[in-house]
Amino acid sequence: MSTLEQSFAGKVALVTGAGRNIGRRIALDLAARGASVVVNGRSDRSAVDAVVAEINAAGGQAIGGMADVSDPDATQRMVADAVAAFGGLDVVVSNAGLRRQTPFLEMGLAEWREILSVALDGAFILAKAGVPHMIPRGGGAIVALSGISTHVGTPNRCHVSASKAGLEGLMRALAIELAPHHITCNCVAPGSVDTVRGASAGALPSTLAEKGVPLGRKAAVEEISAAVRFLAGPDGRYITGQTLHVNGGVFLT
């Protein structure tokens, strides 16, 4: 890890949903650049342990943090464990989220609330737990993973789209409120990414298929992680309240 620029040396980062795919790559990237990392997962401890082991074997520092981010008590305990292990908290990456493919007319309120409870409520709960530990360190960064669905309109995912729209609104509001504490708050909104989709996510919506991407391919997880790393790192300290789109040209701002 010493061959990479240590731009996060001395920093402590917590990455939710970090057992696989985009979250895993973010955790590995931050650790490779010097951060001590808390690798969060909700239920798959083996996946979390594998990421922790990979970081530590490469010379980094990481611990696992098993918690459902929609549970305030569990999230508070995870943050307390991070502070106890590493001395503080500087970077929070809200990546955890659930994906479902359900037509609006078949969607029940319980499913609607379940999706929003992780991506939106979870980001709020995590910020509430983490920000008090960031302030004494002179600032920090919150980066939330939004998505293209809320911008282009995607069928059968109105709950996902609503959760991500709310997430972007939350980051904009926190950007202003936390600016006096030198805490930046931004979103990264990926398009179609080359990841392993869980069974509950269903097939990739046709609106996000590769043939509709001007650059002609899906994003690699490393490309999403690079955007998160930029916003959370020293080169992104004057950027706050923004949504950075990484989608190959599918949606243009």
C-alpha cells in the first residue's frame, strides 16, 4: 500500500455496505491511501471479514462493523467501536442500499418503507452518529451513493428513486448546515456499473442497458470509487452540496 499516494494518512473512514461491489472497492481504495477503515455490513459477516482481511494483509488497518444502518442503536454502537479502535472519524460513505423491482401498483407500504429505511433513513442515522466525532477533528467528509434512476425515471423502482432523491436533498441541506464545521457533504450518482447483482435486484432495467450508454460500456467499480475518493479527499475540500454523475453520458447535467 505504500506505493500509492497516502492522501488519507491519519484519517478514519466508515463505509457502509462495504462487503462487496462498489462499497468493497471504496473501502479498499481508502485503506490503500492510508485511511483506517471500518467495513460495514448488515448480515453477511463472511463478506465483511474477507474485506477486512484483505486490507490488513496488504498492510492497512481495518475492522468490521456489523450493523443495520436503519437501526439507530446498532449504528451508534458501530461508530463508537470505530472511535474506540482508531481515535475518531473523518469520512463517512453512505453506500448501503436495497434494490427491488416492483411495479408501483403492486408495491406495498412495507416494501416502500423498507427501501427508504436503508438508503435515506440510514444516511440520516449515520450522519447523526458520526458528525459529533468529526467536528472535534476539524472537519471531514460525508459522501452518499445516489444513482441515475432518480434522474432518468426507471420503471418498477419508484421506491429506490424516491430514496435517492431524498438522499441528494439531505446532502444539500447538510452541506449548508455543516459547512461551519468544515464538513463537506456530496453525492456520487453512478449509472450502470459492472457489479454482481443480488437476486432481489431483478434484471437490469432496459433504460440502463449498455446499448443506451454513449460510452458503450458499464462503469467499473474503480471508476465509482475514484469519484468518492476525490470528494472525500484533500482535493475535494471546496466541493460541497453537489451530485457528481458518473454514468458514461446517459444523463447530462
